[in-house]
Amino acid sequence: MTSKLTRRAALTGAIATAAATRIAFPSGAFAQAKGPETTKAKLGFIALTDASPLIIAKERGIFDKYGLPDVEVLKQASWASTRDNLVLGSASGGIDGAHILTPMPYLMALGSITGGKSVPMNILCRLDLNGQGISVSNAMRASGVGLNASPLKARFADMKAKGKSAKAAMTFPGGTHDLWLRYWLAAGGVNPDVDCETIVIPPPQMVANMRAGTQDAFCVGEPWNAQLISQKLGYSACTSSELWMDHPEKALGLRADWVAKNPRAAMALLTAVMEAQRWCDEMKNRAPMCSIVAGRQYINVPVADILPRLTGKITYDQGKVVENSPHIMKFWRDNASFPWKSHDKWFLAENIRWGKIPASTDLDATIAKVNRSDMWREAAKALGVAAPAGDSRGVETFFDGKKFDPANPEAYLASLSIKAMV
């Protein structure tokens, strides 16, 4: 029945909640005489389920409600395209902001992925927790690899002895998927820079490349892990939240100059996205949400490839299904939207670990320039919701027992045996 929902039916069903939404989320803060400085913004997104808050804010008229009727939500071909269009900015044919891998605004601000030129960026909110996965090809099935990646050590060595290089795909160097993949491999004793090649594949192309045999494993967001299984091309070794429960993922990133030029519009944009996150997080809304985001102009996959994992039904392999799993994507609950600075510090520490940024990087100063948790708190007031007391979620624990104390990232890095720090 769910798969037969039409986009029209989903939008019609949304009307019933629209009035309640306006009552629950007063927009008086944006009904000032001046209003937003602009009604326009161009926001990029990649075809991934965690782009849903931007898509829903557009499709359900939430941007309009906050005085931004001309916001465009534009599909990007890859994370590299997202970066390049952010560098351009909308005035030069690019975009103003995006659904983005959390480390990317930092790597852009530091100039690490923009040819050494700093492109100041702001993170206004996190878009989701959890919801990514690591999958392996059918060729790896005999190794028995799962949450424990150690069986790949011998498998990759055997491939190398036969003159074939093992390839593990991710979506962007230094991005979240790169870091989940590297953490998983290293925890199993596999050096991602020595024992295999890590290659870049855009998310929508992951499954096709697995079919073509160009990779042995990949880390990507949904719905691509689920689609790999539905096409019988491999299986899920683990979900990303099995590595780190309730981990941060994508962010709403905007060019800092756009925020500085349009502070009221930026606040309106943020508040609209937060409202959309609350709607997306209601389990009763997951089916209509999926029927919208599955559309051709957005993710362009069957609803059946998106909905199950969003409701806690995870198929790891043919015949291996877990019902009511806690490893589901969260858009709002458990402070999913709040941009914890402690989480950004972990992402930067991991980029130091793998030699993506210098060990001398001033983490606190860098985070202070990019992370706008202050804006999130102001938007929360407009929505009438509580904000966390501080900017740190405290010590985080990973599946292999490692702990990250944001007050002492140096100790965390020192505890890691496999790394490539410069």
C-alpha cells in the first residue's frame, strides 16, 4: 500500500497537518516589517535520504511560510559538484548553501579542498543522525566480513598477491563516508592507505559501480545500501550507527558571506528546515515523506528502497532481516538537529588522523568560525523548543571501545594505532 502512494496523495494528506504546524511553530519572529532581506536562496542536495528536510521544506511550503517562496532545492551530481557550486556562489551560477557532508564546510574554510583558497562557510544545523551503511560485494561473502572488518586483511592481501588491488569506495575524501569507512577498516586492522585503495564514487553511482565490479566495498548513505541488496549485488556489513550510535551526519551549510549579507533570511531558512526536520521525524510522516523524496527530481528510486530502513526494518542480506532496529535515521529526536561543536571537533580530529589537514590546525578557532550553534538557539526560540545547555555532548564511545573526549583530542589521536598524520 505504501509503495502505491502518489505524490499528490502525500501532499493532500499533508494539508491536514499544515494548520496545526502553523499553530505549533509560531513565525512571529519573521513577521517583522523588514522581513527576510531576500526571498531567494539556491540550495544543493545529493540524492540521499538525509536530504529530506530540505525537500520537505520546499514541497510542503515551509520555506514560503517563513517569507522565502523563491528557495530552489537543486540536485547536485556529486559532492565535488556541491563544493564547486558553493565556491561559485549563486551570483556566478552556483549555489548559496547545501545539504552537505559535515566536514566539507570546514575543509572549504581551511582551503583544503579548494586549492588552498579559503571559502568561509557556516554550519547552521545538523540534518540527521545515523542512517549510513557499509556494504560489501558478493565476492567478499566468503570472507565472512561484517561489523568486524578484520577478515578483509587476509582477503585483501591475497588479492594483492594475485596482482589485483582491492578497492573500497566512499563519496568524498575527508567526508563522513570516508571517515566511517576508514574507522571500520582500521578497527579491524586494515590500513585503508596501504592494504587497499579508497576511491571516490558519487552516491547515486555506487550500486552501478558494484554491478560493474569496480569496487569490493563501499560506504554511503541510504537508500543505496538497501538498493544494493534489493538488486542482489552484495550485503550490508554494518550500519554506521553500529560503529557510533547516534553519530552526526549531514549538515545545512551556507556560504558565510551569504549569511552575513542576509542574516534574517538565514534565520528564516534555518527555522524552516528545523520545522521540516520535526515533521520528518514523526514516524507517521515517514511514508508520505518517502513518497515525495523518491520522486524523479529528487532521489529517483522506488519507495520500497527507502521506507523500510527509515522505520527500523533493516535487511542486511537476502533472508537476514532485523525488525524494530534502533539503527534508524533521526532528523530531530535526541537533539539530531543541534550542531554540537564537540562532534565537529571529532570530524576535524579524524581529518588530522588521515593527513587531510595539518595536526597544527587550531580546532577550537576553526569551529568557532564555522559552527553557528548561536543561530540554532535563536531559531529554537522562534519554534518554542528547548536548546541544549552547552555545545558539547561529552565523551563519545565507539564500537571498538575507543573514546573521544572533545576536551582532549590529542589523547584520542595518540591512542590510534593506524593513522597517517602529517
